Amino acid sequence: MICKRYDTVVVPFPFADIPILKRRPVVVLSGRSFNVTNQATVVAMITTAKASSWPSDILLGDLQTANLPVACVVRWRLTTVPNDLILRHLGALGPLDRLACEREFANMLI
């Protein structure tokens, strides 16, 4: 599946500390052109963050547009997944959530 930036999708997400993949929602960070050319997509984890928090977590305000059923955060745990591992499309981040992601991503690069 080819996605565009800020789409919310479900993928099998890898974990560094345990050798399993867990199906979870993610937000697409790479643009459509990158995703097509590289046959892979850069994503960030979306989590309920019940057990932990990171200072850079972004609380999502528009759950309806993202098609997420409960309060979630974008966590800057990134991975690149082959496009054929994208299981389904959920929605997309709303404008204010996109802006918050842009700001935090820019802060990471300082």
C-alpha cells in the first residue's frame, strides 16, 4: 500500500528490546514520492502510553480524523517498513496534530 505523509495506518511494528512484531497504529512521516521510489515508508509509533511517557510525546487531539478509538500520542520511535507490510489505512492526522509533529520533528534535528 502506498501512503502519503500524515496518514495513519496499521503495521507490524518492531521492538528493539523483544524479538516480536506487534500490530499497531503508526503515522506516516515520509512523502508519497519517497514511499514509491524506495518501496518502503518511514513511520512513527502511535501508542496509548499507559506504562510510560517520553518528553517528546505528542498528544493527539483529533482522534476522529486519525480514526483512533482512544487517547494516543505520537512517540518518536521510528522505523522503515516495506510498503507491502502496511496492513490497512485508518485515517490521517488533523491539521493541528500535523503542526505539532512538524514542530517536534524540527526540535529533534537541533
